[in-house]
Amino acid sequence: MTEEFSSESEIEEEELYEHYKFKADPGQEIIRIDKFLIDRVPNTSRNKIQCSAKNGNIHVNGKAVKQNYKVKPSDEIAIVLPYPVREIKLIPQDIPIEITYEDEDLLVVNKPSNMVVHPGYGNYKDTLVNALVYHIDNLPKPPSDYFGRPGLVHRIDKHTTGLLVVAKTEMALTHLAKQFFDRTTNRHYYALVWGDLKENATITGNVGRSLKNRKVMTVFPNGDYGKHAVTHYKILERFGYVTLVECKLETGRTHQIRAHFQHIGNPLFNDHEYGGNKILKGTISTLYKRFVENCFELLPGQALHAKTLGFVQPTSKQQLSFDSELPSSFNELLSRWRNYSVSN
């Protein structure tokens, strides 16, 4: 499988956890809610439903309920569940990975560039998940509630670097899914974009798969297609022809940052799918062209890094926050533009 829309980008972040709604019939018999839901939610188990209830993911008439709640006629029921896991063989591989944090429930990984997050059909090896399966299988003391595979509630693209949280247990996966669904996590990205942006701003526009090229996403500003998406950004450093920005995601659509900045005419530097891998700003001199091409060679893809990540630990309920350094190649890219902007 090629990098374009390999498995980690085929599913939007919100679709890694599904939101179901049901209304009980007027003649509904009074039964436990876990029994009610097990007959209506596909690809699930009573354990998953009970974990959801314990984490406050099941609401009846707008209020969270426990797994022993008795469903009554005309009750309005909503549940958030992690996305059903694809039945793909996971091959453990001893691939070096940088683990920023780890406990019994979860781990936080600083993903390198040029690594797909999850295996897809025809692409079973060399992904982050392959590395995580090997790591967890070889822990001195495996997690007592480990459910057999790393649990993903969000992903980043193959060439995007930075922080990801991965669940080890069903309870942690369900708890994290609710946080991402409720948008209570804290995520910031650094991106180098084409153009001399003048002020901090917010980009709003539905993001959906392009109607012309199904391998990329596009922005539908009129809201007639795609899903609501909001990206806030602030300027960190200007280099004349490119700008370093910090992005805060209010939503987490596939390729959201990349599509949003292309939409406003400022694609990410060296973004092959969204038009940032050619010279869009600057002079026509041969020296400048050579300079930019040398900068392109520093990165295999878009200049985008998941810098910070914050969430609540599922068991202790402690707020955890993590920050990651920019990769050396990204730092070198900024250094070159910084020197160029000063000398020109």
C-alpha cells in the first residue's frame, strides 16, 4: 500500500470512536442498559459496554449512567465506543521507538517521520503498531489488563512527527476515546507554511475527501460536504517567504492542518499531496531555487510536528502533559531559513 491514504489516514480521528444514539420503544421492557446495548451495537462486547459506562461514556436522557441502569420506555440513549478494530494480523517487530512516557494503562510515543502508524491490508510490517506489539510483549511485567493489541484513538500521517498516546487496556482506550470525542485533550502542532503570514488567526471550513482526487482531503467552506473543522494558529517566527506557526486543533479531521493551510493559499512546506513541494514564494534567482531545493531534501514530506499533547490519565485522573523537541531535520530547516532571511 502506498503512503497516500495508507491505513493511518483512511479514518478520521473522530471516527476512531463511534457515537451511537438509540431511543427505546414506548413498549420497551425494563432491562439493564448493557443488555439493551449489546443487541444493538455491532462488533462489541458486554465488557466494552461496561467499560464505557464506568468511564461516563453512556448517557440516558442527557445524563451519564452506570452499567446496571434499567432502560425504560422512550429513554434516549447515547454511547461513545472506540472504533471496532480491523482484523489485521499484527506482526511484532523489534523496531526502535522513542517512548516519552509509559504506565500500566498507556504509553506516549514520539513518532519519527516516514513511519506509518498502523498496518493495512498488503502492508503488514514496519509500522508503529508493529513496534508497539513487540515492546509490550517483551515488558518484564505485561499489563494485567492488556487486551492483546495497542489501542489507538488518534493517528498522525506517515511523514508527520511527534506525540501519540496509545492505550494498553480496554478501560484506558474507552476513557481516552471519550476525551478525544469531548475535545478535552490539548494538542499543539508546529508547521512551516509557505507565505508571510501577518497575524494569528482561525481557519474554519468543513474538511472532507476531495471529489476530484480521493487520495486527499479538501475544504468545503459552504458546509455542504465534509465535516466541521477548526484550526487555530499563531505565528512563532517569520522568514519572509515562509512562516513558522503553532496550530491548536479544535477538531481532528484527517489531514486537517494540511488541507486548511492549502485552502488559505499557504500550503505546508514540502507537502507533496497539497502543493507545498514546489517554490510558491520568493525570487526567480538560481541561487534561491537551489536553496529551496536543498531545504526540500531535508524532509521526506510536510514540515509538521505534533509538539505537545495533554490528557487525563484514565486511572489516576491526573492531568498529564507532554512536550517533544523538533526533529533535527526540522530544526536544520528552520536554521537555514533563519540564516537566509537575515542575509537577504
